[in-house]
Amino acid sequence: MLECDALEVAYGRVIALRDVSLRVQQGQVVSILGANGAGKTTLLRAITGLERPRRGRVLFEHREITHWEPADIVHRGISHVPSGRQVFGNMTVMENLRLGAYIRTGDRRLAGDVARDMDAVLELFPVLRARVRQAARTLSGGEQQMLAIGRSLMARPRLLLLDEPSLGLAPQVLEGILGALQRLNREHGLTMLLVEQNAHLALDFATYAYVLETGRIVQSGPTSQLKASDVIVQIYLGLKH
Ligand SMILES: Nc1ncnc2c1ncn2[C@@H]1O[C@H](COP(=O)(O)OP(=O)(O)O)[C@@H](O)[C@H]1O
Ligand SMILES: [Mg+2]
């Protein structure tokens, strides 16, 4: 479904991604595990057209999208939940969700369709239902993460990109969110690519993972195999549980 082919992204003289190649199959949950500064956010931004790769290609459903505009990429079926959530704090929950539906250019969906999609999001995250008229800034961190995911879902993506969904969330709150994401994958076949520095999450939630170190993919494989790898255990899993 998604293929990155020898991507290179630089910020001036700083090369953030070098020769990054990866694949995500339809229906799969894939993770990119990497420490702070490894290039995880840059990779997602390159896929969604927010950074311009110097080299390499991005293909989505066999079509090259490398230099497309971000809005066209969303319209094509890729939605991005940014790091730090970035909901619109002064807008209500409902307004944030509605914005997600209209972010696709050329979208002429009927109001009824939007209402149905919103209802599906509120069913997935019931705590948001009681808060639809509240300003997003009044929500807890976990609720804002739910809203950010919900807003992305309103664009009806076939591929969902998640930038460190665990950041700053208590384990219990995170568990609820992961459960909802799992439901989306199992029941709706939504394909996901998530980037994480939380190794337990990256390796437990996904079935296949890539390890990114200072802009390069240094290891990849089914998560069941990576979890047993000495290097992964020592560097990523060993220090804390
Ligand atoms: N806008 C930017 N300008 C210059 N350097 C950047 C910019 N964004 C990220 N970088 C650098 O690129 C590298 C990768 O950053 P990033 O993709 O944010 O990593 P991660 O998300 O894994 O923490 C880091 O060295 C970071 O300092
Ligand atoms: Mg990041």
C-alpha cells in the first residue's frame, strides 16, 4: 500500500533521513522505532508532503506521490495524526471533527455523511461525546489525543500515520487509545504506520517494525523476531519496562 524508496531529507546541511526504504502492506500495522531525533517525524512529514525529499520516492497504492501537495495526499487517502496532538484549542470538539471532514479538497459530502462519520468517531471514543460542545483546550491530554485521531479519521483515510501517540500519556489512558486503534485495524481494516520511541508499544502494537537510528533504517522484521533480538533488548527494551 505504501512504499518509501531510498528517501533522503535534509534541513540545510543536516541530513535527517538517508536512504530510507520501507513498505506497509494493506491491513498491516507497522511501526518505526527510534530515539528522540532519529528522524521519525521527518519521515511522516515526507510521506504527507510536508517535507520535500532530496532523493527517493514515495508510492501510495502504486502511484507516486513524492512531490504532491499535502492536501492532495490527504484527499488520496493518507491521514496524519501529528506529534503533540495539535488540536485547535479554541474550537469545540465538534468543530475540530468537522474540520477533519472538510480538509479533503474537493469534498462534496452531504451533511448527513459528516454526521454519520462523527457519530462513528464518538462511538469509538465515547468520552468525547459528552464534550462535543467543549473547547478542545479544556480536554485532558488523552482526550486531545482521541480528538486528534478522530479528526484524522473524519477524512476517511485508508492509511493512518501516527506520530508518537504515547507521548505524555498515562499507561491506562494510552491503553484505551490503543484499544480503539486496534478495533479500527481489526474491524475496519485500517492500515497504520506509527512512529514511536516507546519500544514496548512499537513492538507490541505492530506486527512489523523498522528501527531508525540517526536517519537510517538499521534493522527491520516481524516484531516477534525483533523482540527476541539481543541488540533490541539491550538498547530499546532492557532499560525500562
Ligand atoms: N525544521 C528543522 N530544521 C532543522 N533541523 C531539523 C528540523 N526538524 C528536525 N530537524 C533535525 O532533524 C533530525 C530528525 O528530527 P525529527 O524528525 O524531529 O526526529 P524525531 O521525530 O525522531 O525525534 C534531528 O537532528 C532534528 O534536530
Ligand atoms: Mg518526532
